[in-house]
Amino acid sequence: MSNRFRLRALLLPIVAVAIVAVAVLGFEGRAAAQDLPLPDRVETTGSEPVTPEPDEDGSAAVPPPSSIPDLSVTVSDGEEGSSQPLTIVLVITVLALAPTLLIMLTAFTRIIIVLGITRNALSLQGIPPNQVLIGLALFLTIFVMAPVLDEANEVALQPLLNDEISQTEAFELGLEPFRTFMLEQVREADLEMFVDLADDDPANADDISLTTLIPAYVLSELRAGFIIGFLVFVPFLVIDIVVSATLMLSLIHISEPT
């Protein structure tokens, strides 16, 4: 039953994104159809309709249209800014990859591990529910990552929306704040291990590729999350041991023959 709910929770954002994409593309198609010029109407003289003259073989000839609509296709050369369909495709792609980016590039992994271990330390298997834990971890992640998100918005997103930079430049500039954040949080031992495994020799930290930095950062977040969770779990474990030992001694004292 839990796997079914998880599958529905994963499919629901994808279905919602697909519905939004179909609705937006359909609206653009109707708008483009309305903008097409209509052919001129054939004017008739008198009250009787114009009857086409028959051909030599006796069949009625179809009169040619009075005018043909002028259709033209304009391809943007990139100087007037990004096209709206391309922007929609980029937005849909980001929405589809949002869960992966949330887990891999932020502090979400560490926070959700600590909250899960804390719930187990309290011996509460289903309270609070998983939805509450994920929502709390999400908002805590937004709070922690707010400076990084603000910097990415200022250097990448706003210039892209104002047609000051291209999509490639926006992608590279937007990743720089996240790269700096990951380099500050990653353990040097984990980073060196993945650099050795990749057989890479970067001159400095800026030359480390994302394919090497992201796994090292995720491993460091897992390690930090379990360490913090263990430190949170130990006091509850000590309390349980003390309570159980006290109860055992009291039961032994009561059961002794007088």
C-alpha cells in the first residue's frame, strides 16, 4: 500500500506538468490561428448567386479563390530574446527535475535524515506523518538556501528574463552559487576520493566538474545527517536505559522474599 501511495505521489507532479504544457501549447495554437489573415470574401452582385459556367465536358468548373491568405514563418535569430515555446520547455524541464535538484544540490538530504532519526528516537513510527516531515524539511531547506537562491536569481534568472544573457550563460551563472555552497559544505576527504576515482587533476576548486562535486557533496550530506541524528538519538537512548534499569531494580526489590 505504501509503495502505491509513493508511486501516485511521484506521478502526480509529472501529470500536472503535462496537463499545463498541453494547455499552454493549445492556447498558443488557437492564438496563432486567430492571428492568421482571412481570405477576402467573394462579392456578388444582385440578389441571385453567381453560378459557375460549365466546362466543355459538362462539369461545373470551380472558380478560383479571389485571394490567398499570406502565410509567413518567422525564425528568431536570437537577437530579440528567447522565444516563448523554448522558455516553456525549459520551465517544464526544471519542474520535472525539481525533486532531483532539491535532493542533490541543497541541504534537504541532511535535514530529512535528522528529522527521521529524531522521530524514531521518540518511538513514534507514524507521528508526525511523512508528509509533515517532508514539508518541514522543505521549508527548512528554503530557509537555509535563501542566500544561494537570491544570488542565483540576481545573477542568472533576472538577466535571462530581461533578455540580457542567453540560456547557456544563465545556466552557468546560476550554478555558480550552488557550486560555492557545495564546496563550502563538502568534506575534503570525500571530495579527494571522488577526484581520484574520476582520475582528474583540477588546478583549483573551480575546475572540479559537477559530476565529481555533486556525488562528493551528497555523500558528505549523508554522513553529516547520520552523525547529527546519532547525537540526537543518544540522549533518548540513555533515558531509555536508565528507565529500564530503574524498573528492573524495583521489580527485583518487590519480588524478593521477606
